[in-house]
Amino acid sequence: MTDFSLSGGSVLVTGAGSGIGAAIAYEVAMAGARVVVNDLVAERAEETCAYIVGRGGTADAVGGDVSTLAGARAVVDRAVTTMGGLTGLCNNVGIVKGGPLESLSEEDWKRVFEVDLDTAFYCSQVALPALRATSGVIVNTSSLVAFHPAPFAGAYNAAKRLSKRRRHARSAVASNPESRTVSNGASSNATRSRRDSHCATIAACTR
């Protein structure tokens, strides 16, 4: 149960068709905001949306690949049009390509950076006008691997480290909107750990 309010807000969450993104979208909606659920696979976004709506939340599903500027613009424009504005953007989408570094293909290396790093730049850049209009917030989901690299995840470790260091949104707009980066961690108690991380991420939108 959320202990903060996002009532009246409208938030776009990328990579929200499953896992951490879906839970973030759910928490946003339960806190009172209207949420736009994005996922590369439209059916996954629709499933998350249906789950939220079925529990009294307000959500709209938007399928699309935000790892290109054109794709990010299409998703953000749809979110702004559907919700009549935007008060928050959660750059959550991410992928992992595991295995020893020597066997990691060039294609996999590039794709991890496209999804884990470029998406945050593209979505933030496109969403800036809408977020400025509402003094909104950008929240970037990072990972504890930014500080403690995981084995056999070289590209993911590097991308998350850079996402933690890159302050593109904050420096570009002089803190309007404000940009925050929240690191999600792993735990043997995955459900509790993820819920704690989700709440930390969304609470960042309220302070």
C-alpha cells in the first residue's frame, strides 16, 4: 500500500509490461496518478494496464520501441495526448545480455546500450516540453551493478554505470524538470526487495 499521493499526476513508465516496470506502473496508479504503460510488446503493456484498471487505477497502454528517437517521440506524444499533459517520466526499460565478455557479440553489446542508456536520453529529450509545463520529474531506474558489477553481464554493468553518472536531463534543463536516478537491487527475497525499490522510485516523484 502506498503512503504518498500522486493524485492529479500523469506518469509515463517505459518497460512496464512486466517485472519492475509493471510494479512501478501499478504503484503510480495506486498513488492516484494516471499512468501510461509502455512496452516493446504491446500485449504486455495491455496486460499491465488491465491489471491496474481492474484494481481501480487509471492506465493506458502504449506499445512501442523507445530505443530510437522516432519511437520515443511516438510513445511520448501519445502519452501527452492521451493524458492531456505529463507530470512524470520513469525511464525504466532495460535488458540484460549475459555471458562471458569474450563471447558477447557486437550486436548484443550495442543493443544493451540502446535499451539501457539511449532510451533514457531519447524519452527525456522528447518529454522535456511537456514536463517543463508542469514542473514535472524524470526518474531514471539504475541498478546496484553500477557500483557492484555482476558476473557475466559486462554490457549491462557498463550501461548502468553510465546511466548513474549521466546527468543529461538535469544539466539540460536547470532542474526543471528535476531528474533523479534510483538504483534497484537484487535480493534473495526478490518480491520484498523489488517492492521496496519501486516505492523508492515513485516516492522520488513526490519530493
